[in-house]
Amino acid sequence: MIIKNFSHTLTLEQVARVLEKFRIVFTVEGVKAKIQLQQLTAISKPYEDRRYSGYPYLVLISSLVDYLRDKGYTDDEIQNALPYGAEI
């Protein structure tokens, strides 16, 4: 999958902060486990963008939103937990 607009993605650290607000996952290692279980979708980061995170991939916001909706959270709750500027 090729994503040209990275505003539709979050770093693993950002996803961990979002999931922490719902008391689901508290660490980046927990987010990596969700990716391995295919509960979240990750894509490779472009090489020049790897300095902003310790991990070479990004999580699609759409997969995070779908995961949280499946858990029973409302769009308002999800939007409030996302980092500033990220939209559903």
C-alpha cells in the first residue's frame, strides 16, 4: 500500500497515547502487539521521515478508528483522544 498523504497516519508513540486514554494499551510494545495481531494496520515510513520516531512504520488512523469503534467507543470520544489536527 502506498500512502502519499501521511496526515492519515500516526506514529506508534501517538497511537500508544491514544489507546492509553481508553485504558487499552499503555506502551509502544502493546501497539506493536496489536499490529502483529492485525488489529491495527501499519505501513512503512519513508526513509527521510524516520527521525521523528524510533520505529520505521506508521499506523493508519482509519484502522485505529475502526478498532476503537469495534470496542464500542463513539466518534466524539475517538476524536477527542486523537492528537490535535488528526481527523476521523
